[in-house]
Amino acid sequence: MNLDRLYLDYNATSPLSPSVIDWLKSGDFVFANPSSQHTDGKSSRRQINEARDFILRCFGRSLSDTRLFFHSGATEAFHTIAHSFSETARLAGKELLICFSRIDHPAVTSLEGKYFGPHVKFLELVRGRDLRYAHETNLANLRDRKENSPELLILYHHLWVHNETGQVSALEELRPLRAIPDLTVHVDAVQAPGKVADWRNLSEGDVWSFSAHKFGALKGVGFTLSRSSVPFHPLILGGSQQSNQRSGTENVMGVISTHLALRDLQVVNVQKTQEERTALLNFFAAELAGGLGGVIDDGPAASNTIYFYLSGVTSDVALAVFDLAGIEISAGSACASGTARPSPVLLQRGLGAISRNGLRVSWSFTLTGEERVRIEDRFRAVFLRFRRA
Ligand SMILES: Cc1ncc(COP(=O)(O)O)c(C=O)c1O
């Protein structure tokens, strides 16, 4: 990696956390299969158990009320839980309604394209132009559905922190949903750790899914916490690993890196980073004023994300210009960087004319004032070039 480059694409994936780097440098590679009965296998199992204990403690939960399983990341988690609910409904001879919003991550919206069976239907949750959930409308729709079909099971997806805009939809907003029977909330918690002040407080919801590479672990590992009362049918069957929740040889290195990265995250001062974000947001707004572009900022947002657009430049062209200037940012959804498709976020915002122009800057959990000024200097030079062009 060229150290002179400015990596500002943390929402797509974050660099390895300091403790993960130290561990890898130490060469203490834990290779044995944790299902094996020999000493090395037992050592792997012990390290996985330590990681599990730490995660449960971190989120204030215990095995008495919570299930935990590791997977390859949140995409797998959303498909696993949807499959699980589809099975629960099918076996009980009931219908399942899967709810999501159009501006959710494709890991969730893609569920609609999958055929689970005739018993599974979908409902699009309404959001306003400010991208906020229209909770009253959604609640009324769900009440109606439930009245017409009392046996209906509902799987409701809630996006805690939006991957493009960083907009925060607090978990407390979910409280009125408790009034709807047979409704389970699956929280997309992928972008929350280290970016919202209360990221460890799973105050509402029933299932919460995380991708560990978003906060400094190795790629291809994540975990899901779920209330024990939520029924579960695994998507991946095989050797019964992880109490049959997700079969397949466990990803020991990934799990250890998750433990270390999550430990590093404990000292992050979200409030402090939030102050730097405010300063950076003001900088972007001032630079883009006068026709060059604008920022999209709708209320509480993650401490590390700013979404903006350039009026006359599509995101694929802009990305290339920024990249040539050594600035690594992204367009569109976090994992589809570099594409200039119309952004569902900008369309929802009523900004069809610039729907291909959205750009996202996302930085580390601990941005300092000095680092912010460096970012501003680099962007100022590129904005000047765009203005002249
Ligand atoms: C909000 C959100 N949900 C889900 C996902 C999917 O996570 P993964 O690609 O790790 O499976 C992402 C990835 O960017 C995301 O940002």
C-alpha cells in the first residue's frame, strides 16, 4: 500500500486493527481445527470460546438469553435468518412477511429476488424524502396485515446506520413495533460499531448482525446475536459445528481477529470523532456551495461518514479523478464501489438528476484534528480542479 494515499473507504472495509496487525506479526498462527480433540485443536477451541465470551460481554448479553454464531459476514446472515424464518413459517403452515426498505443494503434487498416459496411475501417499508423511516405508516400497514391474517409471521429489517449516508436510525425507534405480535426485528448493525455512541447497547430488536471486517478484523468473518427465543433453522448444514447453527470448519483466525478488533474498539471516543465530522461537514458544504455540488445530511449520522455529490460529474468519473489524486473514496453502496448506477438513496431524496453522482467519504474511528486538516487540504486541491474544469 502506498502510504501517501488517503484511504477514506472504511464503510466498505476497514484496515486491520492495531492488535490484529501485532498478532499477525507475532506469527502465532492458530491453524488447528477447533473440532479436533488433540492439544492444538483444543487450543483453537479455547480461543474461539474466549472470543465468544468477549463478544457477549461487550454487548451486555449472556448465553442464557442469547445465541451467537459466526459466519462469513452480514450478507450470509441476512440470507440465513430469512431462510430460517421461511422454514419456521412453512413447517407451521403459516405465511411469512419479510419487510425491508428500498435503500437497505443489497444484502437485504436481494432477498426479494429469491424464491422462498409461495408462503413468503414482501413488504416495502416506507421512508420519507429525508430517508427516515415513516414509522406510523409502517406500523399501520403491519397492523392491517396482521388483522387480515392473524397467523402471519413478520421478519422486519431495520438498518441502524446507513452504509452510504451514515444516517442513524436509533434502535429506540423500534419500540412501538413491540405491539405487533409475531414480529421479529433483524437489525443490520454492520456500520454501527465504533461509529455511534451507543453501539454496544442492543436496546431493541431480536437479531443483530455484524461484519467484523468493518471494524478491523480479517475479511470473511462476522457474527450474529439472537434472542434465544427466536426460532432457528440453519441455512448451512454439514458437520454440526457451532451447535448446528452454521456448519463448516470454523474460521479460527477470523474469529480471533474479531475478538482483537472488537477489543481495540472499546477505547474509541465516538463523541470526539463526531466533533471532527461536524468540522469536516462544514468544510465540504462550504467547498461545494455555489453550484459545484452539495452534501446529503439528514440528522444524526455515524461519526465517520459524509455523503456528497458533484453536480456535473458522475461518480465513476469523479472516483477516477480522486484516485489519481491519491484519495480513495467510493460511490453507491459500500460493497459496490466504483459503479455509476442510479443511487436508490438519491432517488428517494428526490434528486433524480444527480442520482449517478453520489460519493461517500468514510474514515477511521479515531479521526484527529490533524488528520482532518490533511483530508481538507487534499480535497481542496481536487475541488479546485473540478471548479476550473
Ligand atoms: C449496512 C450494511 N449491511 C450489510 C452489508 C453486507 O456485509 P458483508 O459484505 O460483510 O456481507 C454491508 C456491507 O457493506 C453494509 O454496509
